[in-house]
Amino acid sequence: MFFNDIYTVFWRDWLVLHRRMTKFILSRMVTPVLYLVAFGWGLGRGIQMNGGSYLNFIVPGIMALNAMNISFNSVASPLNMMRLYHKSFEEYLVAPVGPAAFVIGKILAGTLRGMISCAVIFLLAHFFGATIAIHAGFLLVLMLICALFAAMGVVAAMVIDSHEDMGNFSTYFLLPMSFLCATFFTVDKFPLVLRWIIEILPLTHATYALRILGAGGHTPWPSVAVLGAYAVILTGAGIWTLLHVRD
């Protein structure tokens, strides 16, 4: 019954995505193409990073950044709108679907969207000349990253009480991570205190893990452990907030 409930929540989101798949893929190509042109062909041409091309350096960062934005926004914004404006969230509250099944189903739906958009980035990066090692370990870590930020989206949607505040969350939290968490450059030249803060943030470990795995290195277990801890905590927080809403 529990897994059937998860499947029900996930399947509803999949039907919506399936009907809009072409638009979804095309819209997810715009930002990565701009990043790849500006940083890969433009700024990055001729620059070496960690003994390799700058293009190979930034592609894992772009994938981590994309996984964060797509997985978070594909869950947070629609769920927040359902709860505050469309008032369709009440349908879930009265449905025979448990909070855990609902949250996990939403996380899986956000993870799927994140993975699809990252596949688009990989194909574009290959066209631009990047060489990234895609293997089972890389894909599993990428799924964990997508799940983590999808879970964050559930929590944000449940605790933020206006569309404006949802935008503020992205501005004050997601946007700084986008540029500071080693996505486009290393952080070793930052002041020590700022580096400590950056090392705590999930996108930093997402970028580290994908960059190492994409270069053919061994699994960076400390970063994977941090990502796993974030995913578990945020999933638990999402379930707790949903229980609070029900009460």
C-alpha cells in the first residue's frame, strides 16, 4: 500500500511532465547553452584547470547547479502554489495517502525532472567537446543530488507562506550557492571563514563529487555522506512539515 501511494503521487506528476516533455527539454537547454558558450568557448578557451580543460572543469559544476535549480523549483513552486493559491493541496490532505508516501512521491518526481535536464546538459556538453566519464557511480550521486534538492523544495513549499517569500528564498539561498559553491571556480582563494561556510553547503559537495567522478576518480565518500545526510534530514523535515499541515 505504501509503495502504491508513492507511485500514485509520482505518476500524477509524470503525466503532467509527459504532456509537456518537449517544452520542458527545450526550456532546459537555454541556460546550459549560455553557460557553455560563455564559460566553455568564451572565457574558458585555453584555460587549464586541475590539469585539464576549463570546459571539463565547469560541466560537472553546471550539472550540479542545474540539478539543484530544476529539482528544487519543479517541486517547490507548484506545491507552494497548490497550497496557497489554487487550494488544490486539500485534495491530498483528505486523500488516503500518507505524508511519507506523498513526500517521497514528490521527491521522486523532482528527481526525474532533474535527471532529464542533466541528461540534456551532458549531450550539449559532449557537442561542445567536453569529456565527462558517465558511469553508475556518477549517475547514483547525481540522483542523490536531485533527490536532496527536491526534498528541500518540499520543505520550502510547506513552510513558506507567500510566492514572494519563495522568490526571496531562491535569491538569498540558492543564488549565492550557485556562484560560490565551486561551480565555476575553486574556492581556495576565499577567506578562511567564508570557505568554512561554503564547505557546509550541499551544492559544494555536489560539485566536488560530480567533478571527481566525472574525471574518472574514486567515489568521494565524505562528500557523498554529507549529501546523504542532507537528503535524509530534508526528507524527514518534509514529512514532519506535512504532518504539521495536516494537524
